[in-house]
Amino acid sequence: MLRVRRAWWPTLGLALAVAVLTVLVATGALLGLDSTAQPWLTSQPDDGVGRRVAGVLAALGEVWLVGFVLLGTVLWACARDRSARPAVAAVSAAAGTALTVVVLKAATGRTAPGAGASDVLAGGRSYPSGHAATAAVCLLLVAFLIAAALRGRARGGVVVAATALSVAVAWATVALDFHWVSDVVGGPLVGAAWATGVRPWLRTEPVGARRGEGA
């Protein structure tokens, strides 16, 4: 029971971070900071290597791509566990992330950098970044499902790699001037909150562990 309770702490912490960040964005407290940081992160030339790399990374936030990777991993996990729980958990997290992003976009109404302004409550849809949120929830779910079949440090390594890739996708959307910095902080926080929220319903015991104990 204690382990289940501890499993919720990351989710609660991430949810609180989303709430605080949303209030700061909605009240305009981060407008100056975002406007100052944006030129530093979008300074690469249009034909530069950095911009091409950013374009590739940003593509990972597309639902059709990262969602396909998640779908394949979920089908494998369902077959491995002989259970529909991985599918139910993944669908719940993905749907919850999408719904949360839609609600927060409507609540904050933030304009995107391309609009030439950083206004809030102006009917925009910049916060939080849907690309970054999608990448975070899908990549973390893939990592959690794969980690369930691994042992030792490899489990943590998979999650760290997924987190790093999610951060790279978030950076790319800023570098391409699609979003403000706070937008791409909010997106991964939302995705991570949902992914960690359903993690207790994903298998956490490495395959073969029980067999090894009974041998």
C-alpha cells in the first residue's frame, strides 16, 4: 500500500507545477521573461544545421509518428502481459493529455510568437505546446512499458533517454519559433503528469522475475 502511495508523488508534484505555471502564464507574469529568452533560442540561420535538426526533432511531436511508436509498444506489452491493461492505461494518458492541453489553451488564450505578440487571454492557442505534451506522454509511456521488461539500471536508463528526447522536442519547437519557452515547459509537464499517473497500472515486475524466484 505504501508503494502505491509513493507512486503518486511524482504525479502530484507535476500537476502542482502545471497549475503554478498556468497561473503565471495566465496572469502575464512570464511575458517579459519569454520575450527576452526567445531571440536567444531562435537565432540560428534559416539554412543552418541547427534549424534542420530542430525540424527533425519537432516532427517527433507529431501524433502520427510518436503515436505509431506508442501503438506498437502497447500491442507488444499487451501480448507480453496477456492483458489489456497497458492499452487502457496508455489510451487514458494520451486522451487525458490531449484534453488537458485543449482546456489550458482555452483558459490562457495565449498568442504564439508568430503573431508578433506575447499576449494572454487574447484568444491564442500557444500555451501549452501540444507538440511537446504529445511527445512527452507518448515517449514516457513507451519507456515505462519497455522498462517493465528490463532489470537494474537499464530500466532507469530507458526512462532517462525518453525524458531527454522529450526535452529535445520541446527545445525544437522554441528554436523554430513555434512556441514561447513557458509553452514548452508546460507541455511536457502535462504529458509527464499523465504518464506517471497511469504508471501504477503498467506492469513493473521484470519478465521472468517470478520464474526466477520459484526455480
